[in-house]
Amino acid sequence: MTKTKLTAAQAAVRWLSQQFVEVEGVEVPFFAGCWAIFGHGNVAGLGEALQAAQDSLPTYRAHNEQGMAHAAIAYAKQLRRQRAMICTTSIGPGATNMVTAAALAHVNRLPVLFLPGDVYASRRPDPVLQQVEAFGDGTVSANDCFRPVSRYFDRISRPEHLLTALPRAIAVLTDPADCGPVTLAFCQDVQAEAYDYPEAFFQRRLHRLRRQPADPRELDDLAALLLTAEAPLIVAGGGVRYSQAEAALARFAEATGLPVVETQGGKGSLAWDHPANLGAVGVTGTSAANAAAETADLIVGIGTRLQDFTTGSRALFGAPGRRLVQVNVGAFDAAKHGALAVVGDARTVIEGLATRLGDWRASVDHSAGIADWNVAFEAVTAAPAAGVLPSDAQVLGAVWRTADEDAVVVCAAGGLPGELHKLWRTHRPGGYHVEYGFSCMGYEIAGGLGVKMAEPGRETIVMVGDGSYLMLNSEIVTSVMLGAKLTIVVLDNRGFGCINRLQAGAGGAPFNNLLADSLHETLPDIDFAAHARSLGANAEKVSGFGDLEAALNRAYAADRTSVVVIDTDPAFSTEAGGTWWDVAVPEVSAREQVRAARADYEIQIKHQRTGD
């Protein structure tokens, strides 16, 4: 057996650069690159190896560890999990800064490989700089924080561990059912240790992303339920996109007349004006979609976890005797809510159903509901009266009217995802990129960077509130450095307006959400445009809503990342559409408003379905 002597870091980088995947008939590297912020725990080992491998595995410098991980995750999400990226940091805060991003990837079932530096396996210099010592367990380091938010975790404490750890890692990253973050905590001394690796270990490997067929009996059961249903409904989730099943779903809906509603992850599965598309469902849903959900006697979820925003906290799908079917590549998700599980790839299942149903068509007609919602859309997205602060929905309307039909809108947290879910009209697959599984503030700008790197030919529009902007904006610098041009729209409502509204809705007094309602001596006057310019972006603040569309067009035409800032009304959100959301209200309070909210809450929870 031919062997080659390499450090463990060199071996890892060489092996990772030899993993390929087939995308639309073309073989491309599975790992599109490595994000790195170097420190003492990875610069000498992995840093040296990455520098020598730039031609096969490019390395990107970031400015915040969580931000670079968000960019890597967004890249994978935009490319429907067909490719991924790597993130490496030093031991200590660099590593733990990525834990939040790992949780985001875990919740959203998205692939990313974390290679944080770790303590010395030899323990010769213990405790080393930034080492977290567990007083009762000498085997624990800060990287153990990754365990609950990784689909696979391993610690590389000997060079030969790579021979088993790396194949296990790629198996998870490329598995549609098991997909999620992988963490290989890489002891910093081991990175620099040499070992005689078999040359065969580094052979080029092509991974084919499998399409898991469903059990024919499960498909037969689902087809039988559809044939007897009076008011069936499809709930399209993110699994539709990851399966590249949009076209199959569109054909299926046209042939059968089945109405389709969309989760946050599934939005854009159908074009907004497809006749079967009733729009967003759930707490942030359209009136057309939620009316159908309330009366459906058969709900077929495709590629969705049916989290509480989708189900109205299990109160929305409440028709007597209704049945629930979950089509999902993961058995863990397919079995939720007491559903009949159909475990299989979304596109394969849709095509199998089409064959079984033949010429059958559903008899439901939701065209009146769609027409009513279109009227509501026009009303809430129209320009405000002169001199009135615009709502998020009105700003959204201006962005949508001016954006190219092929543009991608990016968002994550606050009130904007709800407005976008209800109101953004997606023209093309992949045109809607909102991270709402973890709803992580700070994802927006870094995520936009990952989206742009995934699809550089599409305009990437990041919509972000002032709160999220302040939390994580450093990757503006990276976008400028890399020439990954973004259009960033900052909606400044001077605080956390979404949670302020939620607080008021639960009867609470305004407290600690808007800047004005927080402990302060002087209210800050934040110049977001000046800040963005200091990071290298073009930036301007519009003086009023009437100037917004012109500013947006200037940003679209610019040759680098551009930021447009506008003041918005923190109190307003779209009332049309939507349904109840379970936010627990205190049983006891001195405030009359809280007591009134609790009384209403106790009425609402009676509508929840439990035990299924």
C-alpha cells in the first residue's frame, strides 16, 4: 500500500478538496471553500494547509465567526443543500461564536462543516490559552458546546482519526434525511502532527445526492385518502425546494386542482400567481391560505416540520375529523403531530402520486379567496400619506415593485419575516430566502453574502431592521472585499419593534424594547448610512417614502454593496390574514391589560389540538 506522510491538517484539507458532487449534470467540488478566522489554535496547522491548497479549496477571510458561519449556511440553503462550505476558527471564543450558527443549521437541516481548533491532545502545556476547563471532567472542552447542535460530532485527537471521521462527516452532510451541521473539533497539536496516510484515502470521490423512494404502501394510502377527501390541502415546506420539486409540484397542482399553501421554508415553491397558490399559511399567513387550512379535511405536508407558526400553535388545522399526512425524507419529521408518515423524497413522492391519481381532480375552488387577498395586498403595500412614517409592509411594497423578477430577498428575524411571508410575491424558485427556523437576528447581512456567493448572477436584496443590523453588520466589509454586491435596506424603527408589539399584545407595558422605553440617559441618534459608508459600502438615508424607489434603483445599479436607510413606524404591522399564536400570558398580574390578555388566551388555547 502506497503511503504519504502529511500533517493531520494537510491530510484533512487534501481529503476535503477531493469530495465532488453532481449538480445539474456537472461534477463540482462539494465544498465551495473554507471560511477562516485564524488564531493560535488553527493558524499554524490548518492555516498552513489551507494556504498550500488555495487552488483546490479557496479560503475566505471573514470578520466575525458567527457571521462567516451564517454565510456558509446561507450558501448551502440557496443551493438547495447540493454544496456546502467549511468554517474554521481557533480554540475558545472563535469556536463558541459559531455555536449559534450551528444551532441555526441544525434547526434548518442545512449542511456546514465546522473545524474549530481544540485543546492539546497531549495535554503537555495544559491549560492553554482560551482553554475552558471542566472541573469534573478532563475530557471536556469548549467545543463540547457543539454536541447538541451537531448532527455528527467528533474530536480529532490522533492523526489517524481522520480516516474514519471524515467519511462519516461527508455521509451526514450529503444525506437528505440526516443532513445538518458536522463538527470535527481538531486538537491544535494534532493538526501539526504527521502520519503516514494511505494514498488511496485521497482518491477523488463523487457523491450522488440520493432520492429516497417512499414505501409503495404508504403512497397507496395517501392516494386513497386524496381520492376520498372533500377539501384537501397541500402544505409546501422547505423540503420541496431541497428536492428541486418546484416544477413537479406546479404540474401536480395544475393537473389535480389541489390548492397549495407555503411555509416560510417552502415559499417560492410555486410562483406567486400560480392559480393553485393560496400563499403563506399560519400565523403570518394570507386570509386565503388560512381559510383553506381551517376547513381542510386532509392536510398533506410536504417537506415541513409543521412548527407552531405554520399550524397556528396546533389550532389552525381544526376541521372535525381532519386527517394529516406528512411527506418527508426524514422519518423524525414525517411522524410529527400523529401524522400518517410517508417517508421519501418530495419530488419522487409527488411524481408517484401523480401516476396513482390519474385524471382525478379536487373539487375545491379558492379563487374568490385569492382575489380578496390580492385586494388586501394592494391596500397594505400602497404608499403612505405624505409626512407619515411608512410601515414595514409599505417599504416591502416599494422594494418588490422596483426589484428584478429574478432577485432574491433575504431576511431572518423581527417583524419583517412575517410581512415578507404574507406579502412578498416570489416570481422564481430561490427568490425568497428567509431563515425562520431559528429566526436568528444577525443572519440577514451575512446570509445575504452567502446567497450572493451561491448565485452571483441574481440581485440579492437584504431587508433588515435596525436591531438586527446592530447585532451583526461586519460582513458588509467582506461583501465589499469579495465584490459580492448586496442591496441592503435598513428599516429603522428605533428598537425592537416586533417584540414591542408582542409585549403590548400580551398586555405588557412598553419596556426595554424600543430605545425610548429602555433605561437611558441620552437616546442615541444612530447614523446607519454613515456607519455603512465607513465599512466601504455606498449608503444613503432617504428623507421620506417618496424618495425610496429612486434610492433603491440607484442601489441596484451600483457596482458594490449599497445600503438604503429609511425610518419606519414601530407600531404598525399588517392585520390582514394571520392566525393565533400561542404566547403564554401571565396567570397573575397587577396590570388590567395583562389580565384581559390572559382571559383571551384561555379562550384561544381551548382550540389547540393536543395528543396528535
